[in-house]
Amino acid sequence: MLSSSVLIPTPASAGSTSSIRIPWSAFVRLVIDVTVQGYLSMKAAHIAKAEWNEDHFTINLEKFIRPIARQSSIQIRSQVHVYTQEMEEGTVSANEAVKIDIQLWSPWEEYEKVYFAWECKLIVDTKSDRRKGYLVSKYITEGVYRFLSGEYSKDVTDAGMIGYVLAGEPSNIVRSLNNSLLHPKRSGRFSHSDHLTRSTLIDHLDSLFVSNHNRTAYPDNITLHHLLLAFDFT
């Protein structure tokens, strides 16, 4: 598990904090680590219910992550609206703003641009619950696509997806997601290079996957870290 000492809190007398940073890759790993710790605490509390909607899971997960993140000097908030220039100018309704489900950043960063975003979705193994198989496609169209289009995280090269597993096994879910990425309805937008694969970023974590994607409108590609979180439903 990553030590919180990697991220050094800002001394009270430090003044400008522009030079107090850790490498982005270390920050990403730290964010994933505190998120997993929060999830494990939430799972141990046995509060999750299968009938919850996405936001119920998210607001509770944030509550468990928050004190752990604070120990590592990470700021966190949920349900963050993303307003475009057109919304600020009044030519597009602000009601159309998308929301970052969970946003984390270091206190000395410009969080409007430099942040780690978790986009959260309900997900199932279609073999376990065919009625909710549509959630697989939704994970992509209302999750992955938002990072590729630049709606979220356009100024950074890493972000994340959290799947709240309602039924089934993560390995089967990943197989379904990879099949959906290559479905003809995607019009060739994805290839095998976009597939989710097992991540080795945190040892012995079988529910963490990674995918890499080209963003045609931006100079840098984006790496998405996928956490598929299962609960013992009450």
C-alpha cells in the first residue's frame, strides 16, 4: 500500500506553493490507493444495498474516502458541475452541465484543470443479470466517451472509472466491456488497443484494470483506471 508520506503537506509559512508538487504518476497511484481504502471501509460497514442508484453509492463512497484522503493532503468533492464557456456566456443553459462524480486534487494545484476524476456507473455481469445488460453500453457511452471528448480531464493524462458491481464477476464484466467497445455500433471508434487489461499499479488488487485511448482533439492520449467494486449487499 502506498505510504501517505509521498505527498508532503504544505508548511504554514511556505507562502507560494507552486513548487511543492509530487509527480503526477505518484499522485494518480495515491488517489487510487486512498479510493480503494475508502471502498474497503465502506464494504466492511455493510451499508450498501443492491437497489441503490449510482449517486447513493457515490455519496457514501466519498464519505469513506474523505478522512483517508485528508491524511494524505488530498482534497475531495463529489457531484462537481463542469461548465463550458457557452454556459458562462449564457448561450447554452447551465442545466446541461455534466458532473464529475468524484474529483480529487492536491491543495497546491489548480483544481479546475489539474485533478483526478472518477466517473461512476452501475455495472453488471450480463451472464448474471441480462435485464441490466444495458449498463455495459452505458458505462462506455456515458463514461469512457466523456473523457475522450474532453468533457472531463482534458488537461491531464489519467482519469478513472468506478463500476459499482450489482451482480457477477469483474473478469466477466471486463470481457463484456471489451466486446462492447468493438461492437459495430461504435463505428470503429475503438480497437483492441483500447481494451481493458489487468492493472499492476497496486499489487494484489484483482478489481483494478487499465485502458489507454487516443483523444483526436487533444495532443495527449488518456489512461483510464477502472475500479470494479463489489459489495456484500444487505
